[in-house]
Amino acid sequence: MSDLYTSCSQCPRKCGIDRNCNPGFCGEKKSVRIASACLHFGEEPLITVFGGSGTIFFTGCTLRCSFCQNYQISQDGMGRVVSKEEFVKICLDLQKAGAENINLVTASHIIPLLAEYLKAARDSGLIIPICWNSSAYETVESLELLKGLVTIWLPDLKTLNSEVSDKLFAAKDYPEVASKAISWMIKNNPLKIENRNGVDRESGKQVEKEKMVQGVIIRHLFLPGRFEDTALALEWLKENADGKAVISLMSQYTPVPFDEDEKQLERRKEALSVIENRLVSQQEDEDLRDIIDAYDFEYLFYQDLCQDTEWLPDFKRTQPFLNSLAKPVWHWKNNI
């Protein structure tokens, strides 16, 4: 296993660092570090269903977006190392708590080791689906290691504009890499959605809901002031994913109050100059609704406009989210 982290080329950056000894571009060595695990009710309905998505937030990231709402863990290193045994216990605790799936958030930088951990979890009694929640900045070769383990894929298609990706992620190749990774996910994971009966969390009534057990949900976050980029992404999705995957168009872009030194904040400001770092306007929301109506996707979720910042997570807290959005099961400071 250590050989896979020597002169690291796991992600498209191919930083070449020996991650047995030093952190790579992702900020991480070869170990698995986690910040939080919870039942998450703010994800798409197909994966939250009744019990919520059993979401595990990993430390580190291959992309490190300038506007990242999870920057505390993706960029600032918040979290701690967990062993294979502790990871398995976290998964089983989420399953016991009623999770519909295990939702792995931003784990692209530890795929080889995590694949081993997931196999151990399966061998120890994990039976619910595993969901891969990522930026899609991944090589197909790495994704192949997750075959037979992951059945639900939740990638972002952030932008198909290389100038924007160069500015925001320092990854000019993001459009090419992400579209290739997402195409692989779609090809290898045909949609399988089943109807399930259960008790609705809010109403307390017995209802029937759809649940994804296999397939791809592709997320695209509208970036304020970049309407043409969203139109470009939707064009690609219509041509390559409609009827084969679920589309999730999000309008929740929120300026993050980064707690960093002046030099870091200045670098972020420069990167964010390619977009308008503000909440999405009512007019933009209406225009987005018009364009998705015109494309007439077979299966699409559209997020209601949210113009506040209360939902932003804080991973210093045992409960990083609003109580309505999540129920904590594990935290890096205290295991609850």
C-alpha cells in the first residue's frame, strides 16, 4: 500500500510527493483523517429518504476551491486520523442509527487506502449502499478501485470553463478531467431507483418515497455572475447525462466568512475575482428556472433559493450544521 503513495500520482495533479512522509497538494499524508459523521437531511431526497444520508466528512482535498464552505476540513486540516477499525465502527454506527447509505465526502485523495477500509466495513456487516460524494477531479484509474464497493455517485460538475477552473481551483484541466470521470460513473452505474415505505421525518406520517440504490446524481452549483457557464454545463448534461443520471442544480452559493490570515484572504480574493462573490439574486433564480424548463431534463432537482448564511457548517462544533439539517454521530474532538 505504501508504494501507491510514493511519488503520488493518485489524483490528476500528480504532485509526485512521497505521501508516506509528507503531505501532498491535498494537504494529507497516506492516513485517513475524518472531521465529522452525521445523519444528513440536507442532501438530495433520493439519498436522504427517511433516515438521512450517513455522511462522513474527510480531511483534505485534491481541488481546494477558493469558495469552499468546508474549508476548515478541506484546506485547514481540521480532523484526526482514524484506524481501519474505527472507520468500520463509524460506518456501522451510522447504519445502526438508520442511515440510508454511507456518504463519503471529499475522499478522492485516499482512494487506495479507503477502498481497503470499505471492504473491511462490508466484511463486518455494512449492508447499506455506499455513496461517493466528490468534485469529480479524479482519474478513471483511481475510480476503478471503487468498483463493486460504491454504487451511488454524487459528483460535482463545477464548470466547463477552463479559465474559471484555473482561477478558482488552480486546475485548468478540470473540465476535461471531470467530464471524463462523470462519464465513467454513468457508464458503470445505471440508474436504479426503488419505492420505499416509511415514516416521514417532518409529518410523522406513513408515506412512500423514492430511494436510489444505484446510479449517479450530478450536481452543478450556479456561480453568481457566471450564467453562461451554467448554460454550458447544462448543455453538456443534456447531451451526456439526461435519462442516464439525475441532475441537481444548486443555487446555494454563499460567501464564506473565512477565518484566515490577511495573506490567505488576499489570495482568495484574487481567485474569487472571476465570479461575483455574493448570494444568488432573485432574478438569477428566475432565469435559472427558465433555462431548466427549456432543457426539459428527464430527472432534475432544483434547489429553492436560500439567501442567508445560517446553514454554513462549522466543524469546530460537535454539531457542525443546523439541527434541522443533521444529527451528529461522530466528531473528531469527541466521539459523541
